[in-house]
Amino acid sequence: MSDKREEILHIIRQMCEDNLVLGTWGNVSVRNDEASMWITPSGMDYGSLCVDDLVHISFSGKVLKGRWKPSSEWMLHAAVYEGRHDCAAVVHTHSTYATAFAVARVAIPPVVEDCAQVVGGSVDVAEYALPGTEQLAKNALSALADKSAVLLANHGLVGVAPTLSEALKVCRIVEKTAQTVLYAKMLGPVKNLSEEDIRDMRRFYLNSYGPETS
């Protein structure tokens, strides 16, 4: 139990160091079992969080352990876990470049190989809904589909993965890609990777990438 909570705190520190969040916005969770998760509390400064501040909550919203209210976006996290059984971690950031695309309601195109590999294509924009609502959760899950990242219109970025470290990597790479696209547009039209190449790179990343075990 404490290992998962410690990992959330580690990821939060990394998010802050990378300027992916500001103040008390953004949130992080990890699947605990098939019906519950650990999630960051609502409106608390990340710099002062300890393991006892994290909240154990069911996917239906029942607080199982914790003294604080869970993140107001708990329904978004629960929707991902219930809709994507391959995912066990969710990282939600408000990073500058990705949020710029979310505000413009423009998908981040698949123009670099690392993003194609970890996301599986473009980072699409979920239809707008008020934060913390069931409708936002439904819209995000629909736009996410089988990829690893989705933009929330006028809001921010969500990265999902089997592990917290991987979910954070998704957010980092999407933010770098968003910045790259904006700079590239200053030079001229942006060229997307082909759908065939994206599928091949995604398949390679999921099945073959990384060090081999002996």
C-alpha cells in the first residue's frame, strides 16, 4: 500500500520539477485493485503532501481511506480505469504547450517518432465539459480511445499507462511534441508521419522496445 503512495509522491515531485503543473492543479492516481484507486487530494499544495494525505477511493466515489476530499477529477480517473483495463496509472497535467493545443482545440499531430510510439498517433481533443463532471470523464474516455494521451478542451493533458512512470513519460513526450510542432510551424507546413509507420512504431514500442531480459 505504502509503495503505491510513495510512487505517487515521487511522480508529483517530478511533475513540479518539469513545470507540468502549477499550484494545486493537475492530479495523479494509481489503480489499487479492480474497484479502487489511490489519488491525490483536492486543492492541496504538492510541496507539502505526504503519504497520509493521499486518498483511497472506489471507482464509484466512496472514500475508503483518507482524511481529505479526493481530487475533483476523480471521475475522470475512474472512467479511465473502468474503460481501459490495460491502464493502471493516470497523470493529469496543465503543461503550457499541450494546454495551448487544448485551448485552440487542435489535436497534437503525430510528427515525431517518440510521440507516435508512446501515444499511438495524434493526441486528440475531448469535447468540452465542465471540470470535475461525469460528462468530462465520458468525453475524455471517448477521445482517448486506445491511445495513451488525450487533451481536455480548454483544460490540459491526460496521460495513461500501465505504470506511473510510464504515464509521466507520456505527458513529458506530449509536451515536448507540442512545443516542437509550434516551433516547426514557424518554418513552414508540418509533415505528419504516415498511419502505417505510426502503427508499426506503436507495435514495436508495445512489444519489443526496451532492454531484453537474459
